[in-house]
Amino acid sequence: MGGIEIKSATAADCALLLSFIRQLAEYEHLSHEVVADETGLRESLFGERAGAEAVIGYLDGKPAGFALFFQNYSTFLARPGIYLEDLFVKPECRGRGVGQALLKHVAREAVRRKCGRFEWSVLDWNQPAIDFYRKLGAAPLNDWTIFRVTGEALERLGQGQ
């Protein structure tokens, strides 16, 4: 079996997904932030209240990368969208079309679902990814700043303090 194939991840793929997540975190210099485990992935991706979906890219029949995404919503468009949380291709598989195939797969899913947007974030220093995304027709949103609340700050905000 040759070429690139994209398959929906299943609960049996949690160990592989976790491996990809750890490799991505290492590439992004964020390994210290990974607390995910197989049980958590299984519950959050394949449990009763699945919060995201994942697809796995295979190159010549071997796992080469993954994309993890979830549905969001645009009030301005009054339509759902898809947010790509993570895209990762193993270094030895890069430049062979796996990343593009994963992105195209998720874009096709966005079109099928009648989404108004398909968006994601990229680290400012990751010029290879920025160049790749621009080549595919994606444009940065320079007028927006991402905000995040985590840990104790999230707890305080959730408690109204």
C-alpha cells in the first residue's frame, strides 16, 4: 500500500495520538505543559461528550501525523466553523504531502458541514509552518490577539472572585 491515506482516529488510536501530541509539544518547546494521558484522550475524544475529533495521516501505510479539530461557531456568519487545534507531521515525513493532505481533509469536512470558517493558530517563531499555511492560501489575522485563562486564574474566574 503506497501513498497518503487519511483515517478518522478511533479509541484504539489513543496511544498513537498521545505519542504525536508529545512529539508536537517537544517541537514547540512545550513538553512541560503536556499532562494528557490515554484515559483523558479516550474520554474527551471518544466519550459521551466528545469535545474534538482527530484524523491520522498514513504515509506508505505507516502513521505519519495527525490533525485534531473541533467545531466552533461564528455569530457574525450564523454558521459553525472548524478550529484546528493541532496539526503535526513527523519530521521524517515532512515535505511529502502529509500535512497538506491532513489540512485538505479537515477543509473538506468544513465544507461538508457548511462551515463558514476554518481557522487555527501558529506560534510566531514557527516560520516553516507559517510559510506552509500561506502557500495553501491561509492568511494571518493580524488584528487579533489570543487570550487564555488557565489554572488558578480559571478557577478564580469560574468562582466569580
